[in-house]
Amino acid sequence: MAIPNDPFILFSYVNTCLRDQGITLEEFCKANGIDMDALTEKLRAAGFTYDAEQRKFR
């Protein structure tokens, strides 16, 4: 499945997956074949940062 391209929809999609599956960002990216640095940068450019302790973007 392709992930959303729009950064705001992507933000919601990733956080929902992390919460529902109870996984880390690294685990999510590995399971979906996603470059974690590229994903993090795309969301950072939209104003979101990853909180590893809470396992979600803010």
C-alpha cells in the first residue's frame, strides 16, 4: 500500500499506524519499506517532529 503524499494526511496516517500497531517509527518504516530519514524530513518540513518517547509525531 502506498502511503499518503500530502504531509498532513501522512502525519495522521503514520501516527494512527504507530498507535494502533503499538510499534516504533523504525519498525513502521521497516515493515513498509519506507526510508525513515525521508519520511521524517517530509514531516519536519511541514512542522512536525517525532517524539520517540511517546512514539508519535507532534
